[in-house]
Amino acid sequence: MKLLLSGEMERRHALVGNPELWRMKRAFQLDFLQSSGIKPKHFFLDMGCGTLRGGIPLIDFLEKGRYYGIDVREEVLEEARSELSQSGLQGKKPQLLLVTDPVTAELGKKFDYIWSFSVLIHMTDEILEASLAFAARHLQENGVFFANVNVGDADDGEWQGFPVVTRPLSFYRNACRSHGLDVEDIGSLKSLGHISGKRSQDAQRMLRMSVKSSDSKHQVW
């Protein structure tokens, strides 16, 4: 895998977050998913893949054709395609797709892992409902869906034209239940190795979602 100049990467990844933290956030994503059991053979959906800040090492890790990334912004996907090319990973054949309407979008595949890092926190309640339905449709019966959220009752904020939302954990449990998903709060990002020095980020909770089933082991084989 080729290395890009630091300044170029900082400019690119500033489109999806603090450019000073992209290295830490990239490493966190791969480390967390590997510790959660992801294997190269698994099919992986990155909901809100952005500029491939976390996607590049995952594409490198997964077998060819196993990585799918979706985003709502075409200009960000163009940066992702440039990042992919400059990293020399086109041969892994990842799918980078524009999805602007999760209500009707169908990828024609179900996934062992669905990952949505720092994405649900920027969704209105209406878009969250549509996105949870989309995830439930695309999750394997024994697959897992991970996403981080702000838990509490703070007022909504704004970032780059997107909302920044905080909701009670019960809100996410109820929303997921309506789409046939079980939810487990597995800890704060800080407790899982995300050390940004920013309490608002490190205190976010990681949710583990799986298809609701009375006899499911909730484990990816």
C-alpha cells in the first residue's frame, strides 16, 4: 500500500472530521473491528464511508470484493476514489457507491459486518429510521452492525451542514426494535481505545446491533 503525503491526507480527511485526529481514528477503526472478530473473508459495509479515512486499511485487510462503502455526498466519494487510487488498492475491487435515499436503496447483498462510524450522530430522527431499515435489510442473520452515538439529553448542534444529535439510549433501543434489531451498549469509545482528548467524542457510546432472534447467538462465523 502506497503512502500519501501527510498534508494531502489532512486536507482530504478534514472533509469528515478534525484533520489532527485522522490517524488515531483510522487506527481505532481497524483495531476495534479486528478485536470484534472481523476476518478477511467477511463482507463489510461501511455506511458513511466518507473519504476512506477508516476504509483504506480495511480494504487492504479484506479479501478482494468484500468492502462496500456508501455515502450521501458525491464530492466526498470522489475524494475517496482518489485516496483509493493513490493507495494502490484498486485491485481489491471495493465498491464505492452513492446512496442518497436509504428508503429505496438496495445493494443486492447482505453483509457480515455493517459499520457506521461517526455517522448516526449526524442523522435527523427521520433519516435514522430510514437508515436503520436499510441496515436491517442488508445485515446477515448472524451479522453485526456497529455504530457510535451521543447518549444523553443535550440540545442538537450542527457540523458542516449536518445536525449533531444526542438521544437517550432508550430512543435507540426503540428505534432499532421497530426494525427487528437488538441493541447492546458495549461501552464508551474511550473504553474501547478511542483516545482523542476530546470528552465529547471519547464519551460517545458504541452500539452493537444484531438481528432480533430468540435463538440467535449474535456471532459472525
